[in-house]
Amino acid sequence: MTTKKLELEAMSLDDLWSLHEEISGILSARIKAEKQELEKRLAVLGGGMGTFANHSAGPEISPAGKPRRKYPRVLPKYRNPQTSETWSGRGKRPRWLVAAIKSGRKIEEFRLGETNSRVRQRA
């Protein structure tokens, strides 16, 4: 291997650059060939790139190709009095609420008033 290294070090800059371009061309051709082979395998296994494209399109289109239905906005039900952070009551409880409950406070102390429920009914 040291003889190959010595040969490269002895080459001129132009020769090294042409070698670099040749290697880059060969690498890109091999990468394209490998990509085509993988796409063929994917097409055989499960519907091809069309199925894959639907998954990467985003949340607006379901895997079946139907547009996703619009869900109503969920208004907050709980508020942190110190930082005004809110929580809708869905999903994992926020850290500030967990800490407050562990310190002996009740979750109802953080519940927002009835004004939001009236706004929610209009929407």
C-alpha cells in the first residue's frame, strides 16, 4: 500500500484532479445503478415508489390516497399561572402540571374558566 501512496504523492496536480473526476464519475454511475436495483426490489415487494411517495407526502394524504379529514382545533383546558403555558388535556401531561400535582395541588386548580367552552361551541 505504501507504494501506491508514493505513486499518488508523485503525481502532478492535474493528474490527481483527472483521477478524482474519473473516480467521481464511476462512483456516481455505481450509485445510480444501485438505486435503480433497490427501486426494482421495492416495486416487486410492495407497490413500488408510488406507495413510498404517499408516505412522504405529509399528513394531508393518508396511505390509502384519501385526503385526511379536518379535525377541529382543540382549545386549552389547563393553564400554568406562573408561565401562562396551556394544555388541552390530551396527550402526556406537561411537566409543570405533573410537578404541581406531586406537590399536593389538584388538577382542577389549573382548569380554565367556562369562557373557552362557549367559544368552542360557536366554532
